[in-house]
Amino acid sequence: MKAAQFNRFSFFKLPSAWWCGVRLRIITKEEASVTVTHRWFNQNPFKSMFWAVQGMAAELSTGAMVIDQIRDSGKSISMLVANNKANFSKKATGKITFVCKDGHKLADAIDKAIETGEGQTVWMQSIGTNTEGVVVSTFDFEWTLRLRQKK
């Protein structure tokens, strides 16, 4: 799936992320990059980006790869975030880029779910940096993957 196609998809399926300015920029089998720019409507009272907006962008950098790899598998697989952890190390202002490079972990989990028929979990990390390359936040998401049973 191309980034532009996914961004159109997000307008209809993830409207709050779309209106906050969250956009998928790059997606491959190994990594995904998502940007969001600090603006008036996505800020907190401290004049930096609201943590939940950062979370939407970070989750999209992992979730876009999950969706893409499930589609490529040709199987019906459910996906859901079971847990997440976040660390905020600097005020998020300006353009923030979230990058996840854990596509290889995902491919293994999908293959194992298909092979065994058992649910799998995989932790994926997304790191958000500002335009100076300084890390502003780090998010970890535990995705659950389960092969849907045919009825």
C-alpha cells in the first residue's frame, strides 16, 4: 500500500488522527515513517504537542506495517493493541517524525500465527524526533495477531 492511499484511508477510518495532521510518509516491509506538526489544535496547555497526538502518530507508524503485512499475507488476521508504554523526553514542537523499524519482528509473528493457528504478540517501537534529530518521545506497542477462524 502506498502512503498516499493509506492517508486517504485514514481520513475515513482514523479521522481524529487525520484532522490532527498525522500523515504516513514512508512504508516498507521493514519500516514506516509518520509525521505530525505541532499546531494550535493539537497542542496541550504548555504549548507543545498533546501526548495523545504523539501516540496516534507513533501507533500509526507501527499499525500501518501491521495492516500492510496482513494484507500481503492473504489471510484474515485480527490485530489489536494490547499494551503500550511511552516515554516523553523533550517538549514536542515543530514537525515530529515517528519511525518504526520493527517490520522484521512483525513478519515473524504473522508467519507463526498462520503456521500454528495460535494468537501471537509482538512489541514494536516507534521513536519520535524533532527536526533537529532530538528524540522527543518513544512509544512501545504490543500488537496481538490472531488468525480468524472460518465459519
